[in-house]
Amino acid sequence: MSQLQPVTISTGPLMPEEVIAVARHGAPIELSAESLSAMAESRAVIDALVTDDKPHYGVSTGFGASPPSRSPSSCAPSSSAA
């Protein structure tokens, strides 16, 4: 039995063959250093929006019919969840 090569997740698109390798054949995945850096940068933006006094739709407010209501910061995911 041959060992499946890992699929590296980066900041670019995946090829259909890579998706199939993971979804159908159980190929392992790896996160590139570039993708980890991009996720950290995105998380920093969300953290800043959560602590901002201004409402930000879907971050510090509800969605859909409830956007005017402010979500308590205790509902926001903690940085340790990342």
C-alpha cells in the first residue's frame, strides 16, 4: 500500500485533484507557513474589530434581521481558539 502524499494548503486555490485526494482518498493536509501567516493577520483584524467601539456587521453585531443589536464581546471567539 502506497503512502499518500500530503496536500499543502497555502493562500492560493486548490486543484481539483488535491480536493479529490483529501476527500476521497484521505490524503493528509499540511498548512504552509504563508497560510498560517495570512490566518494570523486575518485574526488580528477581527480581534481589532471586536474591541472597537463602532459596530461592525457580523463581527460585533448580529446577522440578518438583528444587525442593529450589538453582540457582547463575551460572545466573540477568544484568540486561544485560533
